[in-house]
Amino acid sequence: MASLIKTPTKTNPLLARYLLALATRPLLTKCITSGILSFVQEVLASHLAGVPFNVSRNAPAIEQLLATAKVDMRAFKMAIYGFFVSAPMGHYLMGALQKAFAGKTGRASKIGQLAASNLIIAPIQTFVFLSCMAIISGAQTTEAVLARVKGGFRKMITAS
């Protein structure tokens, strides 16, 4: 009969280094992680969606090189968004929420934390996300950005 007791497994050294980085420099680690994941997500989404990579012959050499690797400038813009906007915003908003509910462990405080997350933090993050996506997609006026936000805000909030 096999033993039901599991022996502890050794932690993966990469995971250990990541957790150490997260403990010692949380904001920087979250920014780098979010930037990389946003970049990879955009590259994968473009590949899976079959987005064509057409570059003119007059385009800069770097743009032509990226097109041969099937990477477009949107992926870099998404990396910038992840590094400079998404990660810091999430870090500070969730930090403020955790600080506001620090030491409170009752059912009412858990419900309050969930309500504050859904009614305050989620709308802020959704507004910023939709605004940034509109700009990355080429919106050049405030009206165009606001139109994109109005078009997707309710759908995103109700889906989450």
C-alpha cells in the first residue's frame, strides 16, 4: 500500500529567486513581471488571431526585423503599459485597500473589503485600462478615448 504522506518537495530555484525579489523589491518585481507578461500576451494574441504583419519597405530596419519575428509595436506598447501603468496602479490600490482593512478579520470586514474592491478599485482599473487600450489602438483625441471607455466600461465591470 502506497504511503499517503507526501514528502516536501524542494522549491524550484527560479521560484525561490522570484519570491525573494517580490519580498525585497515588490514594486519593481511586479512591474517587470507585468511588462513581460503583457508583451508575451500581445504577441501570442496576435499569432493566435492570425494578424498579418505587413511592413513597408521604407520602414525602419528595426520594424522590419520585428515583423519577420511576427512582433509588432503594439506588443512593446503593451509592455510599457504593464510596466509603467498596470503594475504600479494595482500595487498601490491594493496596498491602500489592504491598509484600510489591516487587522480586521471578521465577516463584515471581508465583505467590506470585497465591496470596496468591486466598487472602488475595479472601476478605477477598468477606466485606466480602457483609456490606455484606446490610446495604444490609435485614439488621438480625448473624445475618442472617452467614447472607447463608454463603449466598454459597463461590459467589463459587469463581467468582473
